[in-house]
Amino acid sequence: MKQKTNRSAAKRFRVTGSGKIRRNKAYARHLLSSKDRKRKRNLRKPTVVDSANLSGVKRMLPYL
């Protein structure tokens, strides 16, 4: 039987050229006036999914 991709996860994660899973950072949507410029700038950059969460993300995206 075919597996189903979790569609919400498919919109949030991308695979890099080396096979790592990339994600965007949280905490950049509201209450931005209290965060300094450097912190907001660093929140724009994507980062790699941590090893503790990698197995769960891969389970949601079986066809990566």
C-alpha cells in the first residue's frame, strides 16, 4: 500500500543538496518590537532540522 505524505510537513521542509532537511525558524511572526535587529535578521535564515527531530520529520515525508 502506498504511504501518504503529511501535507503540512511537505510545505514546511525542504531537502538540501547534501540530503539534510531544511526548516525555517520560529518566533519571527509577532512581538517583533522587543527583539533586537540582529535576532530578527538571524530568524530569517533557514536552518537544518536537529538530529532529535529528524526521524519524526522523515516519517512524515516518506518520499524525500
